[in-house]
Amino acid sequence: MSPLGEQIRDLRLARGMSVAALAKAIGKSIGYVSQIERGRSEVSISTLKAISDELGVQISWFFQGYDPRVPSEHGYIVRREHRRRLDFPGTGIEEELLSPTLTGEAELILSTFAPGARSGDEPVSRMAEQSGYVIEGQLELRIGSRRFTLRPGDAFRIGRGEPYTARNPGPVNSVSLWVIAPPRY
């Protein structure tokens, strides 16, 4: 399997999407998407852009994650300079995937919220357990009807399916480490 195909498959599975659903969404055959994932077909930039749009990441997601000069680290190690980064333009939120793949039992995400940044006005819920640790700044969590303000050294847990919002109420960046199990990025 090619690293690109593996990344597409891992992200598709983390999103809970079937090959058939992805193929339909991008207007390609199931066989073609399967061949891309197994590294048996080339993928054009336009198709990769359609896949990234459907899976909710920037196309650059597929060009990061490991150092190709050190193949023995693939799937085991993520060096700082090879982290996959997700920017959410206009929100003040940046996330970095610290997990080498999305196929394990959990994933690690480093989230940075600029002052005043928020995850959204409406609560979201994931079909995964989420836990975290605040490294810098403040993080305000609303979990259901409860509101918590966390500071460096504080930890949290959001249960599977619990609605929540997150925001940075402070004057400096809020940096927190999130663990999501199972991976549902």
C-alpha cells in the first residue's frame, strides 16, 4: 500500500465513511477509489482535492505526516516538522495530529485556540470519548449545561455523544492536548 493510499484509507475510516460513499461523493467508481487506497492507481490533483474536500481536510494533509527518508518511522513516529496541520481559516483554531496514523485505538491532537477563538456557537458531539490536558492559557468547555474554565495543568473528559463547545476566554493562546478514542477526527 502506498503512503498516500494508506492516508486516504485511514482518514476515510476515521470519518466512518465507506469506500462506496466516498466514491459516490467524488463521482468515481468504487473500484477506482479502492485501487487508489491500495496504491495501484495514480490519483490526479483534482481527484485528491475532491477527496480532501469530502473528508474535511486541506489537500496538504496528504503531503505531511512522516519523513519519507526514514521509512522505518512510518506508522510509529511523528517528528515535529512532519505533523499534519489543520487550519480552520477565520476561526483562530489550529490543530496538529500527533498520532502517526488514524488506525489505532486513539488519536492525539494538539489544539491551539487564539484569544477569543471558539469551536462554534452550536454544541457538537462525537461518537468517541475525548479527554484532554491544558498546556497553556485557558480553555472554557461547555459540556451539556455545565461550564468549566480550565488552566494549565487541568485535565478534562467529554463522554461519547455529549454535546460540547470549546473556546479561549483568555488574552493568550490556549494550547491543549486531546485524546480521542476511537479515532474520529
